[in-house]
Amino acid sequence: MVYSISFSNVQTLIGDGKIIIRDRQILTVDKTEVIGTVKAIVERLKQPYL
């Protein structure tokens, strides 16, 4: 049982039989896609509210 932990303590994480984090790198997220999505949201938020 783990009471408290931070991300820096995690080297490998397995959930539902799949490796999610290996060598402290998140494998389940496409960083390029996330960055593109965030940029689009930021541009939309910059526009005046009408």
C-alpha cells in the first residue's frame, strides 16, 4: 500500500495490463497532438467574446 508518492518517485507504471510510464516517460499521450490542441484553445481564448 502506498500512502504518498510524487511523480519523481515513479519509474514504471502499469495499469490495466499496459505500460503507461516507462523510464519516467509517459507513453500513452501523443505530445504533438496535445500541444496542437492547446495552441488551438489558446488562440480561441485570445479572441474577443461577442
